Amino acid sequence: MTKADIVTNISEKLGMEKGDVQATIESFMDEVKSSLESGDNVYLRGFGSFVVKTRAEKTGRNISKNTTIKIPAHNIPAFKPAKIFVEGVKSNVEVK
């Protein structure tokens, strides 16, 4: 499913204009993004949490030059689904 599919589905369910729904979804994504960029986590009860995770510094290898390199510690965004969300997926989606 793409963002356009989500906009279409929501506009059909709520009877709203697609432009209004798209603007709302864009605003939501911008708010989540700006919150994570400022170091704040976003918690959506029943859906999940968008959190900032810290990756520790580690040593990597450059295979072509056969040298070791240090990969510095860095933060990454992550999503942790809510328990009820996980249970719904487990019970409704067939294992392939």
C-alpha cells in the first residue's frame, strides 16, 4: 500500500476531499519526523511508538582496501508496534 492508496481509502471512508486528507497525512508525517529529529519519541496508543534508537560505535571492514574503519555511534529512527497491533497481524495474516 502506498501513501496515495491510504489517501484514497481514507477519503472514501470519511467522504472528505483527497487534497484535505493528503494535507492531513503530510502534516502527521512532518510532526512525527520533526519530533524524532528533536530527540522526542512519539507514542500512539493502540498503534505503536516511533522512537530514536542509539547504535553503539563499532568496527567495520573495508573489504576492497582490507582496512578496518570505525563506524561512529549514531541515532536511527525505529518503529515498535503496539501489542494489540502485533496480535492482530499474527492472527489475520497467513504465514508464507
